[in-house]
Amino acid sequence: MAGLVLNSAVYLGRHRRDGGAAADDPLAWRRPSADRGLAAQVVVIAKEPVPGRVKTRLTPPFTPAEAAELAEAALADTLAAVADTTVARRVLALDGRPGHWLPAGFDVIGQRGTGLDERIAGALADAHVTMPVPVVLIGMDTPQVTPDLLAAAAEPLVSGTADAVFGMAEDGGFWLLGLREIDPALVVGVPMSRPDTGSRQLARLEQAGLRVQMLPELTDVDTASEAERVAAATPGSRFATRLTRLRDGAPQAVAATL
């Protein structure tokens, strides 16, 4: 993995809670299983929802603790969608420690690398090396994602009709990257957290000669206005419920800024 700085050890399977195949059995995915579904894996790359470390652009109008609550709700909704997706494996690439929000059925790996580009590349590679099937990676801030959408991302990689799948975000970033074969050079060096991050990442894939299938554009939750739009699109979700509680309990001046 040339160019990828290794900052922390990878840990696999320590928090798997469903009694599934151990992470030290890389051929387990080959064995038939009625509930395993598509021969692919979905990786969620996330930070532990600690106040002051997540969703800082929500502050203000929210406090750091409230922003962390919203981040936790978004992460819980995302993990629930992944848990209901019929794929061979579900992985959480985590910066921090797992909490009560982690459902059963996930392998947890540590993040490595410095910038987000290296962390994404590392998560893709580490998931693939222990289970050599296509990898679909998403973040923790699109709680509107659904199992059907994730399956639609995995299917062309499994069938071989696409080498990559890609979902642009409304703010110019991207919310999903799926690859049939993993090469860190496809990600490392792409500038992250910029209005042109998505277009630059897509260009990197296309310049490598990959057949890219596009997915619908989604809204990342970074600002209060984005949080409102996502909550409106996901009534009854953990995220929408938490936002409503925080908004209704906020002073009128704060609520008016949303």
C-alpha cells in the first residue's frame, strides 16, 4: 500500500456480537448461507460520537454535546441500514471505541493513516484483505441511506458490470465509494472536505479506466440546514426524532436559525 502511512494497528472482530464467522477465517464468506446475500461487504467509516470531535459545524446553533447526540443518531441509523442489507459482511472502521449504538453483526476495525484520504484507503484495503470481495464504503452522516440503496451499490460490483460505484453528495463531496478491486492509489492524494472533492475523486476513478456506476446524490449532515432537510426526508428515524427533541427544547432564537 504505497504512500499510505500506518498510524495504528488494525483490530478485527473483537466486537462482533452475533457469533458469526471469525475474522481469522477469511474463507468463511465462500460457504453458502441463506442470509449472507450478495458476495460483498459494506464498510461504515466513522468517528466515535464524542462532543467536540464530531459535527463541529453544527455548533452553533447546537452545543458540542447536542451535535454529538445528532452524530450518534445519524450513525445509529446508518448502521441499522447496513445491518439490514443482505451482504456477506458488515464492517465499522472506527476512530474511537464502540458504544451501545453498535448493533450485532459487525466486525470493527481501527482506522489508520493521517488524512481522510488515507483513512478511507486503509479501511477499504483492510476490509478487503480479510475478505476478498467487493467493498462498498459509506460515512456516518447520511442517515437517509437504505438497505435497497446499499444493495444497488453492491450488485454491479458483484456481477462485474461495474468496477466502481460512486455517490456524490450535495455539498460537492461524496457519500459512497464502492470498488470491485482495491487500490489505495485510487483514493490517496484526493483532497478531502472541499467543494470539489467529489468531482476530483470521480475523475481519479475515471482516469484509472474504471467503469463507474453513479448512485443518487444525497445530502451529508454537516450544517443545521442540512440536518433539517435530512430529518424531513426521514420521518421516524432516530436522527429526525433526536433533532426534533433538540429543536423543540432549544430557545426560540436558536430554533429560528434552523
